[in-house]
Amino acid sequence: MMTFRDWLDSILNLFYPRVCAACGEPLLKDEETVCLKCRFTLPKTGYELNPDNPLTQNFYGRVRFHAVTACFFFAKTGKVQHLIHELKYKGNKEAGVFLGQQLGESIKEAPLFQGIDFLIPVPLHPKREKQRGYNQSLMIAQGINEVTGIPIGDKYLVRAVHTSTQTKKSADERFKNVKDIFEVRFPKELENKHVLLIDDVLTTGATLEACAHQLESVPGITISAATAACAGN
């Protein structure tokens, strides 16, 4: 027998259909955010188990990361791109939490990512965050926190300078765009800690590098990085 809640959900679904944030197909009654088919077919990197993966190599000679990983491969017009687009431009915060949960599951038992003290989402400038309504990297960090229990330290890094978007910029332009725009707050609390920088997509690595260079000034700090997706495959 259909309950009042079932009836109400059916009516709401007529006007606000629940669709998969990855493929856009209608979600089944017990599915949330991303359908089961997409959950099993999103292209995982497996980089969390490889200390010398291509992302780590990308930073050689630039910044010293303890470990670097991304959960999924990002391809234009692909399902992961659709998820990221939903998160960044369609107000779909649940897509970010889902990506974070998947990333959290991938690193939870990975030896390289043990002993992390804080998740530090790459910050947005207050003006950009107000426009978007939230920081997409913080949504991803919340998903990781739900899975791993690692506390979120979003007070430790701030974006002090408002810059234009990195989208459509060349690699050189990306590095210049984010150079010296971040500041570390409460550095004493980060001394001798292992922190995990969180971002949505890793392309050139310019933003993560800029964040890490500021954090490197903290005595005894260990810095790792993880993103929901990266370019490739």
C-alpha cells in the first residue's frame, strides 16, 4: 500500500524529477544522487595505492608532497565531467559529497594516506564563494569526513586575493594566476601534522602547488593531496 510519504514523493518527482548527477537518467526509489550503474562504471584511477603514480610525478621538482591521488579519471563529455559540472555550476552539493565519499573509500585503507590529521579544502575567495553559494572542495571534504572521520580544517588556508577562473587558461597562465594568493592561518596548530589538501579536479596542479608552497612554511608539516578527478584515460 502506498504511504502518504510515497504519494508525496511521487507528486514532487513529477515537478522536480530526481535524476542521476552522472548520467541524467531518472533515479530509482532507493537510489541517491548517482544511480547504481554509474557507481559501478565510473573510471577509478587506483592511484592511492601507487606512490609513484603519474600525479605524484607531475609535482617532482616543484613541491614535496607525501602522496597524491585522484579518485576518478576525468574526460570531456564523460560522466565524471557531468558530476563536476553539477557540483560547480548547477548548485548540486550532493554531487560533491558523493565524490568525497568515493574518494574517502579509496584512501581509507590506503597505506599512503594513513595518519592524516586534517582535511584542508582548497579555499575560494569570499566573493567567489558568495556567488556559488558554497565551496565545492569543502563539499568533497565533507564526503571524505563522513567515510573516514578525519576532521576538516577549513580555517587553516584562505584565498586572500580574488583571481579570475582557471578554466580555459594555459598551464603557464594557471601558475601565474594562483601564485601567492593563499595565506596560512593558525600555523601553530599545523606544526608536525599531516594534512590532506582537497580539490575537485587536478589538471596542471597549479592550485595545489600554490597551496602547498604556503603550507610548507609550517615546521614539521607533512602535505598530501587528493582530488575527486584528474585528466587522463
